[in-house]
Amino acid sequence: MTARGDVATTIVFDGLTKQFGQTHAVHELSATVRPGVVTAFLGPNGAGKTTTLRMLLGLVTPSRGTATFDGRRYDELSHPVRQVGALLEATGFHPSRTAVNHLRTIAVAARLDPRAPGRVLETVGLADAADRKVGGFSLGMRQRLGLAAALLGDPPVLVLDEPANGLDPHGIRWLREFLCGLAQEGRTVLVSSHVLPEVEQTADDVLLLAHGQLVRQTSLSELRAEHAHGADIRTPHAQELDLLLTAAGYPSSVVGPGRLVADAPPSVVGDLAAAHGIAVHRLVESTVGLEDLFLTLTADVSP
Amino acid sequence: MTALIRAELFKLRTVQVTAWLLVATLTVVVAGGPRPRARRSSRHRARPAAGSALLAVAVASASAGEIIVMIMGILAMSQELRFGTATSTFLVTPRRGRVVGAKLAALTIAGLVFALVSMVVAVPLSVVLIRAEGGTIIWDGQVADVLVAAVLVMMLYGLLGIAIGALVRNQIAAIAGSLTWVFIIEGALAGLLPDAARWSPAGATGAALQIGTWTGNQDMLTPWWLGLLVLAGWTVLIAVVGTRSALQRDLT
Ligand SMILES: Nc1ncnc2c1ncn2[C@@H]1O[C@H](COP(=O)(O)OP(=O)(O)OP(=O)(O)O)[C@@H](O)[C@H]1O
Ligand SMILES: [Mg+2]
């Protein structure tokens, strides 16, 4: 991989909409994906992730709106393979073609360096299987081959639809580090997933999609800061502490007899209780798991 | 564009089915070919050919591989959808019309190769068989015309295959449909509506190969190159309709 510095590319979705008959697959999606970080494109099954990415890549025609790379549609790019690398679910391979020959079909058509297929097979750990027919490949091997195809043109932008599918834990860790590395080189990396924990350690930015609509565009750290910290408190004086916390500007609520949750760091709760002589029997930091958060946020949108 | 054509030829070379199709073509040439026989239409009953036409007849019969080249064309198009390679193909070349154009060019070249290989086997084999039966070989203009027509017919059928593959999305439907057309509907058409059958793809093919001269079929289009033109017309028609729909479809 060569270093990039200057070729930053920003992806912009603007009012992107797709209807399949009665199905609103994607509705008025507007968002920006910046270079230099990994952006996670999250949403439950059927949220419209794949449809959005296929529109971005010119494979599906939007009903309305646009998706562009630095202002240009995919089919307007002068050299798409060198500018954008893509891995999509349901991308196939001819079963009787070998792995390296699959990559060569792309390399020949895109006038790439004839050594590129061998190089990317090395990168994804498939060098030994280069001359094997893809028909005999496992799911994980196919996924790696798809990734190799995305990397073939050494592109500054990567668009990957559920790249971790079929990878073993080893492969997932490798992928995570690999994607972070690509982003650190200044590339734009957009990765879809329906499992938040999968991208938790990789992503910087998050696009949250549900029922075809963008729920949030934010950074993962912001999302964590917003929701992760809270306190779960057991005290015989729940009502009293609740009033004190609320007065101090921390949202809180009594959730059961002698039990209270507050949107405040435990240290604040403990100090406040001590200052007012309130006995606290148990005080734990409640971290809302990103998984729960994901479920909550995506459940809120009505279809 | 040359890069795209090279890529399409490379795709043909790197799948096993292409080799099998070549084997099938040669089998057709050797097994069914150099003996004058009825082609497709049940109405065309073979009769002993007149002296000078003997070699032409043999060569024409040997070029039955065009159906196989057509299947190669259908596969070149429909396997992309069946195996999902269409996604990578269109990612490399988002302007889909160029992909279809490259496939048409590649099948022209592949059709030429298949035709030349067929002729290299068919012509000497015909000569040997005719000699063995005590016939006289006469090289005349008709033989030359049939040779040229046989090569062009094979190339056109490759294009026809691409056109059908673009029009009919489903691979099985495309192959089964076109074989049904060639072997069943064309036969029925020739029997029921000979005037229309002259202009059908198979009728035009027969005319191009001058099959009428040995089947005694007077209904064939003349001259022989009119048959080629009509066949080309069919190809263009199906290609235009098929390509237009293939270009606009969402690939999900
Ligand atoms: N070709 C199509 N015809 C009709 N409906 C479609 C088509 N493609 C997608 N859809 C519908 O659009 C919606 C979004 O599908 P999409 O595949 O984009 O979801 P996704 O977020 O990628 O889901 P997953 O996590 O399962 O991959 C779904 O309701 C799906 O049924
Ligand atoms: Mg999907």
C-alpha cells in the first residue's frame, strides 16, 4: 500500500431515496463520510444499508437524491477502480475461475499493474490459494477474495458491506487492524455492519440507519459520552436523592422501591448523598452497552 | 475499450465451460457434419447433391456448431448474473453499454476462432469422406461462398447469444428458450408458414449456407448473402431491445 496524503475524498449522501414498489428501502438519507477515519454504517437487517451502498456505487438507480465522491457520481469517476474499492454482499465469483484469475479480469479491464492481483492476495492472506478455483472456497475465503478485489486499485476510498461476514475471530481482528491502518493513511473507509460491537473498536464515526432513515450521524465517542455513564443506586431514601440530583441538574428517576438510576457519574452521586447524610447501600456505574444503545436507537423509528 | 475486450476474452478463456463448448463444436462437426443431412427443419430432407455442390454441402453441414457459439454468447452474459460477477464487472465499468459492447466484440472474436477451428477440421474431413465414397471434389465459387457464410454465421450466432443473454435474465430460461425456438418452433414454422419461415433466424441461416441447393427447398431466400443480412438484422433487433433493458436494471 502506498501512502496517500493529498487524495482525500469525501462521500456525500444528499436526500438519497429508493423505493422498490411499495417498499421504502432508503428514505431521504443525507450524511457525510470524511476521510482519515473509519465510518461505521450501522442498522438492523433490512435497514437499507446495502441499497444505500449500491446506489453510491451506481449499481442501483436512486428514486431521488444523490450520492457522490467529492461531488462526482460513481459513473462519473475517471477511473473508478483506482478511486473507490468496493466489497458488496452477494458479489459472486465464477466457480471454475481461480482466485488470481478473478482478480485479473478486473486488473485487465481497469488497466492495472499485472502484479496487483498477486500483491492483494498476499495482503488478505490468500496467496496460497491463488491458483485454486473459487468454487472450492469457504465463506471466509470468498470474503477475503472480495476484499482483495476492493484493494486491487489501491483506492483512497473503501466501501465495504459487512466485510466481517464469514471471517473467523482471527480474521475479524486482522480486518479491524487493517481498516484502522487504511484510515490512518488518510483513506475514507465506510463499513456497514448490523452488529455494533463488531465495529466498536474500529469506528470513529457512526451513521445509524433504521427503516431506511438516518437516525443519527455522530462519533462513537460522543455516543458513548452521551449514554454510557450513569449510576445505579440503592438507597432507602430514593425519593429524596432523586430530588437532590434533579435539582443539581442530573436527570434521574426512581425505578423501584429503594432503587434509583441517574444520569450522573457515581462520584457525584456519592458526594451528594454524603453531603445530605443519605445512606447509600449500593452504588454502581451503569454502562449502557453499545449493543443496548443500538437496539434502543434503532427501535425508535417507526417504519 | 481494447482493455475491456481483452478482459472479456480473458473471462472466456478462464472458465472451463469454454473448453467444453469447443469440444462440443468439434463433436458436432465430426459426428454430424460432413455427411449431407437434414438440418433443423424436418421438411428439408437430404437428397444426394449434384456433383459440383458436393463439397459445399459437406462444409455447410459441418458448420452446425453455430448453436454452440450462441450458447457461449448466452453464457457470457447470463453467467454474470447467475454467479454475481456482474457486480464486479459493473463496478469496473459503470457505463454498462461499454460492457455489452466489449462482450459483443469478444464473442465476434471467439466465434471466429470456433469457426476457423471447425473449418480446419470440416473441410479436410469432407474431402476425405467424399473421396472415400468415390465422389469428385470440385472447388468452385459456391464452396467459397459457403465457407465464408459458415464463418460469418458462427460469428453472428455468438452476437445473437449475447443479445439473448441481455434480454432474458435467467440463464436456464435463455438457453432452454432459444433451443426450443431453434429445434421445435422453427421446425413447426417451416411446416406451417413457409413464407414467414424464410425470414426467421433459422431460415436466414439456411439461406446463407445455401442449404436449399441440396434439400431441394425452393423457399429459401436468395442470394445467400441476403440470408446473412437478415440474420444480422435479427441480432441487432434483439441486441437493441435486450441491451436497453439490461442497462437500466437495478443490480441488487
Ligand atoms: N430488489 C429489491 N426489490 C424489492 N425490495 C428490495 C430489493 N432490494 C432490497 N429491498 C428491500 O429494501 C429494504 C432494505 O434492504 P437492504 O438489503 O438495503 O438492507 P440491509 O440494511 O442491507 O440489510 P442486511 O443487514 O440484512 O444486509 C428491505 O426491506 C428489502 O426487502
Ligand atoms: Mg445488507
